[in-house]
Amino acid sequence: MKINVETLSNTERKLDIIIQPEQVKDKLEQVYKEFQRNAKVKGFRTGKVPRKVVESIYARQIFDEVTSRLVSDSFESALEEASVTPVSRPELTTDKVEAGKEFHYSAVFEVIPDFEVDNYSGIELTKEKYELKDEDVDKALNQLRERSAEAKPLEKEREARNGDYVVIDYEGTIEGKSLKDLKRSDVRFVIGEGQLIPQFEDNILGMKKGEENEFEVTYAEDFQIEEAAGKTVNFTLKLKDILEKVLPELGDEFAKDLGEESLESLRRKIRDDLGMRLEDISKNKLKQDLINNLVKTKIFDVPQSLLEENVMRLKREYAFNFQRQGLPALQFDEKADEKFREGAIQNVKASIILGAIAEKEGIHISNEDVTKRLLEISKSYNVPLDKVKEIYEKNNMIEGLRAGLVEGKVTEFLLEKANIQEVLGEENQIDIGSQYLYNK
């Protein structure tokens, strides 16, 4: 076998491979015999069909099979001999197989570009520490009370006001035509929590149960529902019910309902939990600053296949999160595409750099590490470990999981070697308003 590697660009290689005539002859003979042994031709017993008849009937299939085997039998060893590793599916060009002649084929594929793997020890970083305040604990306690609130029917009819649970039907129309994506029944929410746009809440305030109201909403040009984008929609709204929100009294009994001995012990638990969240926020920001530093100092081209794959993944994740909130699927415009592309370039470059450092430093992930991570995933989703393994293996996700674990390990390695200065953050980074989650 003869091999030649041609550099087409920083991220693209062409591998030319020549198979010697003897190997071609042997492979042809092997495949001919297999077809002859299994051929079913009228007038002949299986395995007794003359070779000339087999050649005349199955010539094309035989040569296709020989081509496939010559490529599959030689390609991996050719890559190893040439010391190249594709990161994209190879585009193959093959010559015609002829007995007694060399067989030539070529493969074009993308590779990780060459760059200097250096200057990653002693990176200057700043870690922000955030002060946990008493009002943060108070906000978290109020969130817990909100989650434990009861919705009780009104004792006396009155108008809807901030803090009430309400149940509504609404329908949006343009020039009398109903918009299916802006028509809902039995929508329940709390006035004042921003679950619906302000125009809805403003028009519900002051209404009584059973009343209807009409109002208009003008949507921006980039509104996600195409039919309503840049247009004025006429809404008809019916207030079907008003329920009063009753919060539990803040005291020891409330704490006991959450598994704590007293209100004071609950406050300590919340303080500890928020403290860990602040530390996580601080460390995640530190890690991102580290990644930004690495990407900024390493200039190289990104393989297009990896870039496009990452763009698609980011779009899928964004769309999934959007639809999980009950919103319609998004149509991404050029501006959004550019944002996704910028994020994908950052992600791919970071993965390449961290992978190169891992190789240089001999940082690896064991099968036990992979199993441990799969176990964590199974527990978080309450799915049996065997089922999680099956899903990851069936969808070829194990290598991606392993790569992510390697990157995490390299990041920790780099942080240990970094020069980190701690400073007091300007403000608390916990958004208590996003809902505090308490774990007993």
C-alpha cells in the first residue's frame, strides 16, 4: 500500500491510497467465490453456478463489493500510517477495480488544525466573591411561602387585584380572523408575577368573575408568532374565576412542614444552600473567564463540520427550551444565525484547545468515570442506570460524554495552575426572584 497526504488547507487533508495488484487480485478472487457459493440462478444448483455465469449476472455487485472491502480494509491503517485523524466524514473518490492492476482511491476530510499548545500555566484570573445578605434569605423564605400558598375561593365577590390567582380564556384576532397560536382556554396564573405580558394583566385588574374585556396588543417585527409579528392583534378575554392567594404563616410550624425543626434552622439551611449557589456562580464565571482567555490567545481556523454540528446543537437546545415553556417553534433570522455561529466558534475552539492540553498532559477519563457520570444522570432523572446507558450507547453519545468529562478535568487542572486573585463582587448574583428551590 502506498500513501500520500496532501494539505488542502489548515483544516483539510487529502489522502491518496494505492492498493497493490496482488491485493486487488486476492480480494476479487475472495468475493467471486462468495458470490459463486451463494448465487441462486435458475437451472443451476446453489454453489454450482459456473463462474462465467456469476460474472455476467453479478459483475457490478461484485466490483462494488470489492471496492468497498479494499477501502474498509485499508483506510484505518492508512490513517494511522499518515498520522492524521479525521473529524468529519471522509469524501471518497474511487477508481475502477481491475484485475491485475493497482487500485487507487482518495479521501478528503477535515482535521484539527495545528497550533502551539503552550502558555496555559499560570493564567491570570480574578475570582469574584459575593456577599450573602439577610434580605437574600428573606426573599428565599418568601419564595417558599409562595410555593406553599393556597388558592381559595373568594368569600365575597370583588374585582381582581395583584396577587390573585385568575383563570381566563382569551382569543386573538386580526381583521376578524382567529389566530390559533393566540387562543387559549382555562389559563391559570397569578396577577403581578409577569407570567403574561403587561397588557393582559393591566386589562384583567379591576374585572369581576364572568366579565369580558377587549383590548389591542401591537407586537414587534421579530415576534416569534409569524402571523402576529409587526401587527396589532385584537384580544377578547373572559375572566372565568378569581381565587385569593393565602400564604402560610412564617413560623416554626411552616419550617416543620419542610422537614426542619424550627424557623431558625430553616434559615440556616437556606443560608448554607444560597452560599453554595453563590460559590457555584463564582466558580462557573471563573471557568468561563479561563476559557475566554484560552480562546483569545489561540488563533486558528475551525473545521466547518464541527462548527455546523455545534450550531445545530445550539439551535436545538434553544428551541427545546422555548417549546418547553409552551411557546411555538422559532424561526431563526440571519441575526440569530450569526449569534449562534459566534457561540459555536467559541465552543469548538475551546473544545479543541482543551483536548490538545489533555493529550499533552496525559489527562484521561476512565470507564469508571463515565459510569459514575451516567449514574448521576440516572439519579437526576430517576431513570434506571441500564436504561440511561442504553440511550447513550444507542445514540452514540458516550464519546461526547467522555469528551465533556475530559474538558472538565482539564479545566480543573488549569485552575489549579492559574494565578487567581479574589475580589469582592459588586453585587449578589443570585436571582432569588427566579424561584428558590429548597431541598430537604
